Amino acid sequence: MPRTLPHPVRTGGTATADAAAQHELTPGWLLAAVGALAAALLAASRWTSGHVHAGVTLQTAARFLHVASLVVGLGAVLAVDWLAVLWLTGRRPLAGVLDTACALQTPIWAGLGGLTVTGLFLRPDLGSPLTLVKLGLVLAVTLNGLYAHRLGQLLERYRGEGEVPRRLFARSAAAATVSQAGWWGASFIGFLNSQS
């Protein structure tokens, strides 16, 4: 769900507040570049995992850290997305979601990064269609996180004033849905792969 940068400075009028919020947006080209870099890193990790031959001790350590990264990343995502659902249903203020999302950015991205790095040592079956779907879900979660970051910045305009436009509201709901589907789907596939 929406991740945000620090709150924009509010001054007197609505036009000034909108201009300040607009000024705070991360440039689209930067988000696109980070997305392309993330895709390249995921492709590189897929290639690398086929060439890493970890011993039993390293695999055991990687498995533990993989689970720990899942707990950290998915736990933080669940907290943000749960508050987002409460906001979407009118039971919590937007400010609470934005503050929580901002505070939990680091564990979310650390968890995702930890899963990617530790996955290198778990001997994934790169010929398995399920593994490829899992990698696709990881990429989707990453790109959705960047998209949610932008949504969070757009939502900052409505932190304490006015109603969020229906379209932005729907985009936020869609981002939360993609987030949950991606994290849980990748987790489920990881579980299935660990059983075979």
C-alpha cells in the first residue's frame, strides 16, 4: 500500500499546499529507472542462483534468513495494508496510513532485498514454471511498491483536508490488492517448492 516520503510543508492556501505537494513528488523518470534497475537485479540474481553451489551450512543459514526476511517484509506490508483497508472502509484516518507506511518503508524493502539475496543460496529450480511465476510476483511486488510510493505522495495532499478523489481511492485499493496477492502468492509458491 502507499509508501510516502516525509510530509510536505503546509502553508496558508490550498493552491500553495497543492504546489508544495506537487513539488514533493519523486520524478517519474527516477521511479522508472529504479524499476528498471530492480528488474535487472532480479534477472542477475536468477542467473547467479544457477551458478552458486552453497554447502549445507550456508544453505541452512540462508533458509533461516530467508524466513526472517519474509517475516520482516510481509509483516510490515500486512501492517500498512491492514491500516489501508481500515482507511478504505472509513474506519481510520488517512494520516495514520501515511505515517505507518512512511515508518515501515525500511523493513518492507529490507525484507524484499533479504528474500532476493538469500534466495540465491537455496538452489531454486529455475526450470520450474512455479519458480518463474514466483520471480514474476517478486518483480510485480517491487514495481507495485514504487507505484505505491507515488500514490502515497499524491495522497499526502489529502492528509487532513477534503475527500480523496474516487480515482485515487481506487488506485490505492488496487495497489493494496496487488501487494497482498504478490507477497502471499510468492510465499505460497516458496512453500510448495520447499516441499518438493
